[in-house]
Amino acid sequence: LSNGAAPHHWQHRVFPDGEVLPPLVEDEVGEVECAARTARLMRLYCTLVAVAREVAERAAGGTLGPEEADSILRARLAGEDASQWLGEQPYDAGASVWRGLVGDGEQGAADSQAAPAEWLLHSVRVQLDIDEGRLLFEQPFVLDGDGWREVVRLPPLSCWMLDGVETSEARTIRAAVTTNAPCPFPSCALSRLHAGEHAQLQTLLCEPIECTLLLDSSWLPAVRGEARLFAGGIAFDSERHGPLLLPFRIHLAAVTAFNLGGSEGTGALCFRQAEAWHAYGPLALLPDHSELRVLTLALAVPCRSTLHRALEETAWPHWARLFAECDIPVRATRQCPAFVEEA
């Protein structure tokens, strides 16, 4: 498939005193060849995911009839959200539910009639046949007395970069970001920076760190990748979705810290992007909204991890000064943000 959008290559100029000027020439990012098709398939697929979840909820509540899964699917496809993506083309769709004891074959299916619900594995299978092919989603789940839960928790949506503008833009950004080496004296180097390419992120503070980026989207709550901590922002890169740059002076509205000073568990450092017309990128094209959206994202920070030490000992002193200079609000909370907990 495709992400439907190319990574953004920031062209703003940031001076050593913190002044930010708009680009002299704003490079136009080429339109992804199949962006409209990707958006359509992505949203239809997520309609199937929503159907499977509704079927699981009905099963947990004991209100799921024999043919109701198929009825739920057809009602969703007839709704306004899905019908606008289906258009006038013909389609075929179906949904079914299976349940039984795992690994016991025909005997397991027979025994399942008398077995307690908690012993059974349920699976709902939803498919949609359209001109491009078949979209298929299958959700195995169990009932635990309080509702339903997934057998394996995986993000329901993932994408891969398409050859063309997505990969070429990603290659350009990666080349500029990865040529930076950690600076042993970042404060001295910052005063000598000129407003050139990638001065938006300023100096690299430490070696790249493997980590998880958490997103405020139920469709793609977590992305594994590599983070580079700069004095003026973050560069995150994942193989599937490409690079994501967050220059603090240009594109950061607020910061929230959760459990970063703890001695156990996992904390999170949350960043809410500023609203701007150029606030786009692959991870902003998700079915939560009809158009490109402003992301709230977080770095998952396991206590005593490499990332935890890098933030505490190296990055945070620089960032705290920058946040104060730019009047970016920073809030510490003892309550885990909902999207972080879910991810």
C-alpha cells in the first residue's frame, strides 16, 4: 500500500537567537500517486475493523443473534461515512462469527456448546469485495466476564512507503538528518549556527536510540523506530512510515510529562503539534479525521532505559530553556494520558 502522503522537509530558517523566518522558497512536495485510492481503501478497511469490534461488543453483552454480524456490516456500509468511499461501484460483503475450544478439532466444536463462555475462542471475520480486490479483517477475541478482549493486541492499521515521491522525500530527509554526529559541546555550537539547512533541529545531542512513538490514534497507536534527540527538536524514523521531524520552535504547542521521574514502569513525554497548514506527513493521514490532522505524539520512556538517561542527563536541560524562551507550556501529570495508556 502507501502512506498516502510524503514526509515533510522543513524549509524554515532558525537563527541562533531563536528567531524563526518562513522559507524563502517553499519546496512543493509532490503529490503521492495513489493518495486518493489509499485514503479510500484505508477508510473502508477501518470500517471492517469497526464492524468486528461492534460484533465483539454485542457478543460480550449476550445480544448477538445468528445473522446479526452480517446485518451490522451492511448497516455500516450503508452509513454516510462508508458510502461516500464506496461510491456507486458494486460490492459484495459478508461477516461471520466462529467460536470453539482451541486445538480440539470437531470434538472441540461439539464440546463448545456446553463449555463456559470464558473457555471459548471467538473469531469474527469481515470481508468486502470491491473493484480493486478483497479487503479482509479477522478479529479473534475471548470473553472474560467484564467484556471482550483481543487475543493478540496489534495496531489494526499499518502502511508501507510507496516507490516514488514517498521514498524520494524520505531519502532526502534521512540524508540530511543522519549526517549529523553528536556534538560534545552543544551550547557552544548553537551560538555559531547559521540559518541553513536543518538548523531547525540544531545540534544532535546523543546517538540514535531505538524507541516507540505513541500516537493519539486508535488505528495506529504505536510505531517502532529510531529517535534522534536534537537541541531544537526530535527526528523520528520508522521503516514503514518514513521520517517525522518535530522542530520545537516551529511546530510545538505544548508538552506533557508523565512518570519521567519514576524508578519503575514506563513514562511518556507527550508533544502536541501546533496547528499550521504544513502540519502534515504520513502519520497525519489516518481515519480519525476526514482531512490531515494535527498530531499529539509521545515518546515511550521506560525507566532506567537508554532513552530515559539521554533525556534526563542530556536533552532536557536544553529543551527546558527552549520551552521557556518560546513560551511553550510544560505540564507534569501523575495521570497517564488516555492515548498513552491504550498504546
